[in-house]
Amino acid sequence: MNPFRFGNVVSGEYFTNRKKEIKEMLSELKAGQHIVLMSPRRYGKTSLMNEVMKASGIKWFRINMELIADEVDLANYYVRDALSLSKFEKIKHYLKNLKVQPYIQIQPKTNGISVSFDTERRNISTLLLDSLQLPETIAKSIKKRIVIVFDEFQEIRRISPNLEKKMRGIFQYHQNITYVFIGSQESMIREIFQNKNNPFYKFGRHITLHKIPEPEFSDFIIKRFSSQKIDADKIVKDILKFTNCHPYYTQQLCHEIYILNEENILTRHIIDKAVDQITTEHHADYSRWWNSLTNTERKVIIGIASGDYSPTSQEFIRKYGIKSTSTSGSVVGKLVALGTLVKKNGDKIKIEDPFWKVWILKNRD
Ligand SMILES: Nc1ncnc2c1ncn2[C@@H]1O[C@H](COP(=O)(O)OP(=O)(O)O)[C@@H](O)[C@H]1O
Ligand SMILES: [Mg+2]
């Protein structure tokens, strides 16, 4: 079986232990401290959160804000997930607290339920407030703290413009719920939690999740390959150099290397082969991304992929035919906000996806 996985949440042997982060988050959660967990996409926030909650033994649920269409939808998920934390016999009791009654469907086999509020007679504000209140009522009654995790929380602004204010207004009175807000668009998360004018200002403690440190990732890769009797000692450094220790891309590359490899001892050329395979396989996606860019954006990206000059230098704009350094700077700003480019303090600006970068350079050859 392929010892590497990418795409979904990973756990168990597919997850490097991230011991320090788990310990820190556990101690914050046990103290009832709300948390804002931030990192670019696919660094492993959702996976980490699952591990933390598993280790904590605390009752919890997670709302993936990406999947929520509107406030009624949020109420549906919220009530369903909150009720699933209580005993089945108690559900009726909790439903009495709701001013607007949802339709409830029960799957007798699993005791699972689905909830839907009547969208005709709905009074959205009331039903939303009631739903957001429900977990606190349940926590009080079972005399246990509940953790609620909002994943991809920056999506709140798409769902409804006043939702932040409504939520904050209710959450601030909750004494038995600890809230975790996960976000992957740094600028928006900072705006939500660090701008004085916004309702969630200073609501939680910020924790930034970094890439997996090289020594730890290196051990993980070697161990995973060796579970399949493959020796990766010689190339692990090159793998991590290519992926820059990015959790997702590293697992993606190792996954492909495992598929292509025919030796027991891995050598350098297998990396190129795997990269080549991945860029070919994803050609349709990569060209779709490319074609969605404006002309100036393409020039900036080509320049950054070539990596010779800083994108806001005179040399750069001259070489790549961009109007001015301020044009180039604003394009970089936009692409960083979108996650297409990454900029870490002190580091050079880079293209986020190392495979896409190779694809771009290859297609320009
Ligand atoms: N601790 C980890 N160890 C190994 N791989 C990881 C780890 N965390 C994340 N990954 C890799 O990154 C991918 C994305 O993880 P995910 O938790 O969905 O990230 P996020 O929620 O930040 O977008 C996983 O499928 C896995 O390949
Ligand atoms: Mg996630």
C-alpha cells in the first residue's frame, strides 16, 4: 500500500506527530482559551485539529464554512451537530428551547439525525440566534465543556455580511464553549481578528502553523518508505528541497515516487521522473490556472519562476516588460492574497505550487 497520502485529512501513520503543536493547543483548549489557527492552505490545519481533539477527549464538532451556503444552512448544520453531542433521549428536550422548529429526520440504525429549518416561515434571525445558543445550553446541561471548530472561517464574509456581528454577540456570553477558528487566507483572518473595528477583534489567541520542520519530515519520509522496504536515505534531502517542506506537496511527490519506483534504494533521477509525471497528469488544471491570469500577472509569474530579480526591481520590470514597479508590486500583492504566490518574512517571493512552477518553466522552453 502506498505509504503516502495527500488531499484529505491525514491521521495515524500518515501524520507526522507535530507533538509541540498538539501539546500547545491542548493546553490552551483545556484552559478554555479560544484559538485562531492560521496557515496557508494544505499545511495540515484540519488534520492537526482532528489529532488535538482526539487526544483531548473533549466533546466537539467542526463546521466547514466552505460548505455553508447561507445562514439557514449554517443553522441546519449547527443544530444537527450540537444535538449529536447530547444523548438521543434528550434531543426532544433541547428542541423545546428553539423558537423556530426544524424538521428532524432520524436514521434509526445509527441514531444519526438530519435537521432542516422550514425556509418558508423562517425567521432567519431568530433561528440563527437560537441555533448558535444551543451548544451552550447543551454544555451546561451535560456539565461538560464543548469545543466548536470553524474551519476556513474567512468564508464567513461570503455567507452573510452581518454574520460576524451576530456570532460574536452570542459567543461572548458562552462560558462552556471554547471556539477554534481555522483560517487559510492570512490577510482576511488578520482583518477579522486584528482590526479594532471588527466584532471578533482579539477574540482568540493566534497560533500560526508552520511547515513541518526538515528533520522531522525527513525522519517521517524515511520511515514511511522503509515500511515498504525502500531506502530513501540518499534522496530525502532533495525531495524536501524541491517541496520546501510543504506538507501536501511533499506527500504528493513521495506518493508518486512510490508508484514509479522499481528499486529498493532510491536515487535522484526518480524525483525528476515523479515531478515530470505529476506535471503531465495535472496539465489540464495547470493550464486552466494559467489561462485565468491577466497578461501582467503572467509576466510577473514568469519572472518569479525564473527567480533572477526581485519583482519590484527595475531590472525585473525591464526584463519582463512590466509597466512599472508599482504595477508589479500590486500584482504580487494580489497573487499573495490569493495564495498563488507566497511570501515569508525575509524569504524571496515564490510560486506556491512547486509542480506548477516546473510546468510553467517547461512550457516556456
Ligand atoms: N502532520 C502531517 N504529516 C504529514 N503530512 C501532513 C501533515 N499535515 C498535513 N499533511 C499533508 O497535507 C495534506 C493537507 O492537510 P490538511 O489537514 O487538509 O491541510 P489544511 O487543513 O491546512 O488545508 C494532507 O493530505 C497531507 O498530505
Ligand atoms: Mg483544512
